[in-house]
Amino acid sequence: MRSTFLIYGHSFMKSSQNTIVENLFLMHSFRSLINSLSKVLNMI
């Protein structure tokens, strides 16, 4: 699931030359990564 999402995101960024869209996508994935990391830390 995660690997297909990364592949889709990579192809999406390659097809899109808009840096604003790329930055928004990177910010979203970075924020979700931090959220999942904090959830794991809270479980410990």
C-alpha cells in the first residue's frame, strides 16, 4: 500500500512541473509521516 502510494506520488510529481503542487505534496507526506511517528511513540 505504502510503496504504491510512493510510486504514484513520484510519477505525479514527475508529470507535474508546478513546484507549488510538488511542495504541497511533499508537505502533506512529511506531515503524515510525523503524525504516524508520534502515534508510534505514544504507544511505547
